[in-house]
Amino acid sequence: MKGAAFVIGATSFSDACLSLQHACTMLPGQGYDASAIRTAYAHFHDEATALDTALEQRST
């Protein structure tokens, strides 16, 4: 998803993908940071919705 988003210039979506990817990385000896994952996912979801809306408007 990130690569395709970069190709079409959707950098905010790509950034949200990368943030979610980093948030889902297990910290050595600490496990996952569930709060960071929730926050990153919420941002990812918002950016995905915005991208979907923009693409829908463009195709009509």
C-alpha cells in the first residue's frame, strides 16, 4: 500500500502506513505498545478514508 500511495502522491497516507508499521514493532523486552498501535491505527484509518474519498471523487 505504501508504495502505491507514494506513486500517486498520497504521502499523508504513506506516512500513516509507516507510522502504523512502526507502532506494531515489538519493543525488545517490552512487548507491544497497545496505545501507540491504537493511535497509529486511528490515524491510518482517517487517512485511508480521506484517500478513498479523493479517489472516488476523481473517478467520476
